[in-house]
Amino acid sequence: MSFSIAIIGRPNVGKSTLFNRLVGQKLALVDDLPGVTRDRREGEARLGDLEFTIIDTAGLDEGAKGSLTARMQEQTEAAIAQADALFFVIDARIGLTPTDRAFADFARKANKPVLLVANKSEGKHGDAGAMESFALGLGDPIQISAEHGEGMGELYDALAKLMPEPVEDDEDEGEDDAPLTEEEAATRPIRVAIVGRPNAGKSTMINHLLGEERLLTSPEAGTTRDSIAVEITWKGREFRVFDTAGLRRRSRIEEKLEKLSVADALRAVRFAEVVVMMMDAQNRFEEQDLRIADLIEREGRAVVLAVNKWDLMESKGGGAISGLRRDADHLLPQVKGVPIVAVSGLMGEGIDRLMQAIQDAYALWNRRVSTAALNRWFEEAVQANPPPAVSGRRLKLNYITQTKARPPSFVLFCSRADAVPQSYLRYLTNSMREAFELPGTPVRITLREKANPFAHKRKRPS
């Protein structure tokens, strides 16, 4: 198991900036506003030749029992219990505060190795605060600037003394870079992003899947800010599930922090293989839901619609489900046949159906069609509905081939690519979905003009 370190400290001392520095990516949201981080976030970190798991946490702060602040601290306590060592971070420019002193006692009681990190020590402005931190009794402060990358050598030296000796690997170098076999691809974790409008119940659903309160939930919309990844195993299959911030209409996003949260959610969609779009059963298929579904389709991700809070619906029978199906096919023709699952994240209803739908959507997203079957379908589709004449000239469609999966993508060779109407491409796409059972998954058809073998020959002079 990887050596793990939790970054702790009061709000706004630069914990997330240090986290991003160590993982080498801007994974955690960073802002001058205190309390940006709420859920704990894990990442694979590297410092020189040291590799370890780093855990970003919410700022240690006191709050009334049951409040959001108190539950944020519970998340931090869980991270401390999970970690092998702690980075206790202070703001060297401000110096020690009573909160720092109180939570230094908290860190000592964890009975784990603690490195005292005096962040924001660039220049001479942080020297006084770093000297003050000796009073915490946590050892010599390591002066760094997480934002500018200063002091990383000193942090490396201190951390190297805590970490266990690396285990020698007898396997040949470079073996991890080999291409995945079909068997490996079929068993590696499926990356799933759960998106939707604020307060649709995304975090509640993931907590039920995990069987623990891993993610903060609240009746207040906008509780989730960072896109948090968690590992889930369902019937022997592994999933890496990303909880994301709620996506509101762009015109209603005013605060800088919410813009950062939305950008983080969109990155999660682009990174995912399957995207679950979660809707509130009592306010489903609103304009923003349709925009989100269209975004997922344009990104080329497999889609599953989850209608949450189904336990609150008065009518739950087959007629209600059929109504969902009709609405989805009418309002989302670009993903016609998309799987729809009625769920209750709070009660745990429909969880198995949802996980099976994710797995089925992933399989379709990876589908490849044989060239022979593809061209038999193509010939029948064109005979049943020939392409229209444009400017008095009949369009000639030659043949079609699949270039890749993830999502299924095809190239159609024809005589005049710019003249083929979009309506005819939609006809071919819908016909292909039915013929090869590709409901809901994005299908890409690219037009390409067939090369004219005589184009290079010049006309003879008359």
C-alpha cells in the first residue's frame, strides 16, 4: 500500500496549493476565499524520487455539531486516521494564530509523524512567522512557498526520513508502458462522472454506493465544489467515480469560485468514459438538463440518465417509466435510446440497475462493427432512402468504414462531402443505432471525398 500523507491546517494557509504542487496538476480548487476545500481529495504525488499518496483536507475549524463546518472537520479527521504522516501547514506571513495552536494539539494527539510546514515563506516576509512556529512543539519548521516551488528540497529531505525504504522491482523497466490487452481493458476501472444541476443528489448517491458518508451532503445547493474521485467495486467490477459540482446556467454563475467549480466539473466530464446525468424526479428535463446532456454528447461520452428522488414520486409504475422514455427520446434526439434509470440515492433504490446501465453503456461505447456487416447495412440504408439530388446532381455515396471506438466513429466516402445534408446524416445515424443496437451512445460519421484517380492528369491540348 502506498505511503499516505494528509495535509492539515486552518483555512487559507495554502494546503490545496501544496497539494497541486505535489501531484503536478491543478486538481484542487484554489482561491483567496477561506474554506474552498470541503471534501477530502486524494492524489498520487511525487517529490524527487519519492512517490506517495497525498490527501488534501478542509481547513480545521470549529463549528456547531451537525453543521456543515463540523462535518467538514469530520472529513479531515477521517483523512488523519487514514494517513501514515501529516503535513501541518501554517501561514508564515501571518504567523501563529490561536487556531493554529489549538489544532497543533489536535495533530499531536493523532500519534503520527508530523512535519511542520511554514508556507508562504517566499522572500523575508515569512521568517518571523516561521520562528514563531517553534512554539507549537512540532519540530523545526520547513519553510516553503507552495505557489512558487521554493523549499521543496528541504521538504524532500524531511520526508525521506519518514518514508519506508522502496521495495525493489524485479520486473523489466518500461513494462507498464506496454499497450493494454483486451482482457486488461475489460477489467480496468471504468471512469464515471456524475453530473447535473445543483442539489440533484449526486453526492448522496455516491455515499450510498460506498456505504459511508465519504462526501459532504446538505440541503443547501452548491455544497460540492471540487470534483472528488472515489473507488467503487460493484459485483467484482471496479469503477472510479467522480462527484462534481452542480452545473447552473452560465448566466446565473457570478462568483469566481463557482466558475472554478464548474470548470472542474467539465474537466471531469472530458476525463470520464461514462457520464451519469442526474435529474431531480420532480423537476426533470428542465432546460439546463438538456444543455448538460448535449454537452456530454458533444464530448463523445457514453451517457446514462438517472432520475433521482424517485421515492418522492406519487406515480412510480411502468406508465411513469414509459413517460420518461418518451420524453427523453423527444427532447434528446441526439442520444436517442439513452438508458434511463429511476433511483433514490437516499433510500438506495435502483442502485443495481444504475450500475448495470453504466456497464452496458461502457460496452456500447467500446463497440466495433465488422466492415462486412457495416457495408451490408450501408447498402440497404441507401437503397431504402437514397441521398437527395443537390443542384440537380445526384450525390454518390461510395462506402463506409469504422475508424475507432470510444465512441463509435465512422468515415463515409462520397463524391461531394460539403453537399450532403445534415438531415441525411441524421437518418444514417439513427438507422445505424437500430441496426447495430447502439442506443444512447454518441455516433460520429465524418464525410470524406474519395480521391479522383484521374485528377492528376492534365487535359490534352485541343
